[in-house]
Amino acid sequence: MHQDDFPGFKAVLVQLGEVYPKKITDDTVQAYWGALKDLSLATIIRLASQHAKYAKFFPKPVELRPKEDKPPLSDPKFDASFREGEERAIRTLEELRQRNPEAWLTQMGDNNAARLHRQFGEQLWYDLPNRCWRV
């Protein structure tokens, strides 16, 4: 959509607000505009009309997108770097647990890992490839 389409876009949301009793604020319009401005106004009007006919609740932005409009797949490089960072954090915590169990317990708080450590002590270890605690 272009900036010239904004009044028409706002009118569509206000009309949906009448169908589904919802107060449409300027912040709501801005949030929906930011999420949907890559679509044409004609597409928004068509999908809003379909939604008003068949749905029970005020639509989320994703419900005003074409069904074939799939979210982008995640980047394998990002996934790999995320896994590497996660494994590095787990290794760091495991080293802290072995060197200074009291500091590790303080950092972990009251979660399952801390409860297992209190129960099994030095027999407990983290199996990184399988992402689980072992005794």
C-alpha cells in the first residue's frame, strides 16, 4: 500500500470494529498498518470482507493476509549460530557447576536442574548432545 491508501485502510479497520465490537484506536491502526503495508489495499479489503463473513472475532494481522503468504523460513546460518551460542552457554554453566556448585545454584535459581543437583550432587552431569541431565 501507499501512504495515500492509509485513510481507506483505516476505514476498513473501523468497519471491522463495528462488526466485532472493538474500539479502534490510532495505535491499533498504526500497528496493523505496519504489519500489512506490504499488501495492496484491494487485498486487505477482500480479506477483511471474507473475515467479517466467516470469523467470530476481530482479526489479527496474520488473519488479514492471504493463506499462501507464508512466513519466511528461518535462515540456516542463524539457526546454526543460535545452536552454537546455546551450546556455549550450556558448557559455561556446566563448567561453573563443576567448579563452584554454590555459585551455579545461585545463578540457576529454583529450577529442575538445581533440584536435581541438590538430590544427586556430583553424580549429575548434562548430556549436551541429547540436551538432558544424567546421573
